[in-house]
Amino acid sequence: MRPEPSHRIDDRALTVWRWEGAIISILMAAAGGVLLFLTLKFDWPYWISALVWGLILLGIVWFVLIVPKWSWHRWRYEIRDEEIDLQRGIVFRTRTIIPMVRVQHVDTSQGPIMRKFGLSTVTFSTAAGSHEIPALAGEIADQVRDRIAELARVSHEDV
């Protein structure tokens, strides 16, 4: 059995994911506000709005408090000479091994929230799809990107 990947993503990912959860929560609350307005305007049953607002409050707790913590705790990665090992998942744990010979392209990206916190995501593509290592410190992301690119190039030369 393979050892568990040893590298964690940056702990600032918690803050970024909480901000993203807060944005989702604001959108859910706006939809709940529209429903409340329609309930009052058209005299709809109040229990519908109460049920929706209860679900919105559960969503806020889920997306702001629970998911970021669990996601951060579960996310691990390892860059080896022959493969990239990714482990993630909250309810269902996923472990993905990507052989270096399959990597075709690698880059880093930042959204506005991640940029504010100095984090980047490393994305690499294979013929089967795209994979990512989220929320790495900028300099670490650059090192991981360059290391994967170097190992993938060496692997392609060996084939």
C-alpha cells in the first residue's frame, strides 16, 4: 500500500474558502429575500419562507464553517519523480495518481480572492482531463509548477 501524500495545501486556503462560502451564502440570502418579498406580496404560506430560510442558515454553516475545514484537512499532495499523488474529499475520499508521462501541460492561476491572500492553484492537464492542486503559497506554487514541468519533460524524453 502506498503511503499517504505528505504535503498539505496552505492553511490560508481556509480563509479563502470561507470567503467563497460567504459569497455563496450572500447569493442564497438574496434569493431568500426575494422569496420573502414574494411571500409577503402574494400572501403565500409563511412556512415556505421559514423552511427556505432554515435551509439557507444550514447552507451558511455548511459552506462557511464545515466544508473549508474538512476540505483543507483532507487535501494532500505529493510530487514524485514518476507520478503526482493527490488526495482529497470530504464525504468520499478520492486518491488520484497521475503518471508524469501523461502530463501534457502545467500552469498556475489565481482568482481575485486567492490573489489577495498570496495563493495560487497549480493546474496540469493530461489527455484524460485536468487536475489541480489548490491554494498553494505563490512561491510554492511556482516551484511545484516548475518541478512538474521538468519531470514531465524528462518522462516524455524517456518514452
